[in-house]
Amino acid sequence: MAIEVFNRYENKYLMDQLAFERLYNRLLEYMEWDENNKNGQFYAISNIYYDTEHDALIRTSLSKPKYKEKLRIRAYGVPQPDGKVYLELKKKVFGLVNKRRTALKLNEAYAYIRTGIMPAYQPYMNKQVLQEIDYFLGRYTLMPKVYLAYDRMAMFCRGNRDLRITFDTNIRSRRYDVKLENGDFGEQLLESGQWLMEVKAEKTIPIWLSRLLSEHLMFRTSFSKYGNEYKKNRRNNPQLKERILL
């Protein structure tokens, strides 16, 4: 069964292709590929982010509060209408990321968010997470705002599965045809050859990793895929510029 509750710290780093190649070759001395990255191949992740009519969730998030939250539907690849997806509630409190998710069929997830009526419980669902999402949906009137996908390579530390590192590239988004089953396409969020690395750990990172990041001049950055897509979209729409929160 896939892990459905996460509590961890996440540090992010942006890099170019050369830096990625140098770093990930060194990381393989300590880490191994995720089972989805057999033979070093990418796997695609696609998401729909939900927000209020006036983007209250992402605008609050960009103001860097001590607490923030968001809701999304996540799929691996392009799902069918009755295919398996995850409905995820992601919170961040004083830097600690808490992610809770439950498996649903895509059409169940759509209907649940649209109507606010919890689907009839099935064995593949997480009842506790559904109840938490139900409380969240009772506080907001949400609508699908953006489709956002990327290609991922992921690693786990040998002997310490709590340490996970992911590399995302080809980050693409669209604000039309905002349905997961409509295909895996969109406008590029980053320049070609750029990578976003995320170091995810329940506690502090090991000394060897700290030294490796320092050796390769890797410095933490604040980067939200949804947040950067939102700001880019507003910059390209002059009438909405005043709604960007820097």
C-alpha cells in the first residue's frame, strides 16, 4: 500500500543540466533509484490544483505565512476517467510539510470536490484522510485552477528510507482543458535544461549530504510550482498584476 501520510521537511534547489549530472552521479554512491525509475527513466506526475474564485489559497501561500494549505488531485501519467488518482491535502506549518492523501477514482475525486458530498467508502480509500479533506472542503468553495505536470526522477537513501531526493524537469502547465484525462501537455514553467531538486527528510539531513551540497555550491531556494505558475500567469495578464503577492 502506498504511503498516505507524510510529515517531513523539504528543501529545494534549482540547477542546470550540468549541475544535475554532476550531483546525481555522486548521489548514487549513497542512494538508489525509486522503483518507478527503473533503468534511470523518468516517470510523469500530473496535478490539478484547486483554489477559490479569487485564488485565496495561493495568494495566502505566497505571503509566506506560518501556516498554509492547498488541495490537489495527483495522477501518475494520464489517467482514465475511472482510473486511480490521489486526492491530496498539503499543509505547511513552521516549515514542516504535512501531506495527507487518499486514493480515489478520478471521477469520484471530481464529483467530491464539485459537490462537497463525500463518496461512499471503498476499501482503497483512507477514511481518516477523507474526513480531514471533508472539513477542508467545508471551509472553501473551490474550482480547478491549473493543470501542472513534470517528469521526475526520485532516489531513496540506502538504509534510510526517510531521506528522499527528487529531481523534476520539463515542468509544464495550462489553465485551459484543466482535466487530467485530457492529456499531458502545457506551457513550460522553467527554461530548457533546468531542474528542481527537492531534499525531503523527516529530520535533519545526514552530514555526507550536507557536505555534498556544499561541495557542489547548492543553495536552498524558495520555489513553489503552483506559486511560480500563478505569478507567471499574472505577469502575462496586465489586468491582474495587482493581485501578485511578492
